Amino acid sequence: AILTAPPIPTGGGNFLRVTRTGGTTTQEGVSRQWSTATRPTDKFTRLTFFYRIDSDATFNGTNDVFSISLNSVAGASPGANSTVYIRAFGAVPDGSTLQAREWAVYNGNPSVSSAYDVTRFRGTSLVAVPGTTYKFTVDVYSAPASGATDGKTHGTYDVTISDGTQSVTLAGSRFRSTALTAGGYLAFAAEQNLATDNLAFSVDSIELDALVVPSPLELWRATYFAAEQLANSAFESSLWGHLADPDADGAANLLEYAFVGNPLQGGSGNLPVNSLVAGKLALTFTRSRSDVTYTVQGSSDFVAWSNLAVNPGTLGQPVTVTDSPPIGATKRFLRVKVTTP
């Protein structure tokens, strides 16, 4: 039924309330297909909604279960086709270490099996209290092929659950399904121990948006600069931009990032060190970041520079690049140029 009062979150508007009026062992409920034209299932997606369990006394058995899932086929019941899979059990299920009514997130192992395994549910330590409204934020890292983007493994998801007072996040759970796409059906279901349990739940404010994962460089900036500073373009040239040097140590922020420095503490980080190798100038440094390009360049006049090596050595390991001076050169200079894609 669509109810108009009172709404689940603060404010006005309708919400959906579902009551199961019969049946026991199967999971029944509602599902909604989203438009793949609006939000492709092979892209990173953020799903948010409000959810409330409306049954208390009858929510007391191992077969009394509320489920939330993303599935690749129509229907409310989660299964081997499910990617995201969240549950709350009325009592502790056999073989599980969960608490009764604890919100739990499924961590699949699809490379071995997509069969249901209750021991693969990860507890959140947040117990579902009937009558309490919970906000769910589910970040789904779906993609057309295996791999990772900005440090997020394809075919995984992060779940944050908040009751308005406390919040808990479980990150990096794997899809139950072998698919790497999210599945285009959002389902809410209930299973009950007795046909007369009449388990009920309410859902409101479902939103599905593109999820942009901060890059490692953006996360690094957020470590040192306040959000209000980063949101203000007036501070870009003097504080947080690539070429800014807020600690006035001669190393711009992009260099601080590339060589693991602190942009607010002068002289920090592991800047390149020069030396002589067999009578030739050399630079030694560590290529610490995979998302920037390190180009070693040489010059005889500090004006015209030529490339000696691009991303030399092994990521995370020190490397020494020795100069190859032109015949007749009497002076040589070396530098490491750092650029972003």
C-alpha cells in the first residue's frame, strides 16, 4: 500500500509499506527495475533509501528475515543472480555468528560458488530495531570487466547504515553473483516462520545516482586541506592546486604528492637525490604513485630539456637514472618532471 502519513524520513511525501499476509518459506516482496539508459548497470552507482521494519513481536525466528538485494532478473527473491545482498534475521541462524536482528551484508565468493552460504554474511554490529528508520547508502562498483578503478575492485560494494544517531560502514563486500554488473532490479522482500506472522516493512526516498570515486590525488588533498578550502577556487593557486606551495619549501603540491610529502610541512617527503655514477650525473628517487607520470629529463643549458626515461624502475622501489650527455657537453642538469594524465 502507498501510505501518505507519516512519511518515513523527516518531511512530507508518500512512502511504500509492504505487509506479507501469507506464506512462509519463500521470500516475497516487491522489486523495481531501473532504466539502464538513465543509470547503466555496468557503471559505479550509489543507491540510497530509507527503510523501516514495522513488525516486532512476530520478528523472532531464524526464518523471519527481511532482505534487500540487487538482482539481474525480475522478482523480489534474492538468489545466485544477486549482487548486493543485505539481511536481518529474527533470530541467530544456525552456523552463524550474527546477533539476532543484526543488519548483515553478504560477502560473496563467486569464483568458487554463488550458492547461498549463511556464514558469508558479515555482521555490522547494528541491530535492526522495529519502528526505527534506517538510511542505507550502498556504493556499487559494477563494471563490464574485471579489474579496479581508483582503488575500487569491480564486483564489490560498500554499505553504510545509519539510524540518525550512529552509523556503520562495511566496505569491500563481493557480489554473490559471478556478474560484474550491478543487476537492474532492486528488491525488498520478507520471509516468515509462520503464515500468520504478517511481517511488514516500509521503504522511502529511493535514489540511484552515478558514483564518482575520489581519485588518490583527491583523497590526498582531502587529508591536508579542509573541504571548504577545496570547494573554493580562489585557494587553488595559493593553497591546494597542483602548482601551489603552501609550505614555501620550493616543492609544489604535485611534487609533494608524487614524492609522498606533506604540503604543509617544509622539507618533507623523499625528493630525488643527485649523485655521480661512473663520472656521469644521476638521479635516484622512488616512483611512489601509479596515477602520475615521472619523466627524468636532462639539459645542457637549463632551457632545452630532453627525456631520458619515463616511469623508470618498479613502482614503490628506488630507481637510479644515469645521464646520457651529448658529445662535447660541459655542463649537465637533471630533473624529474611530474605530470598527471
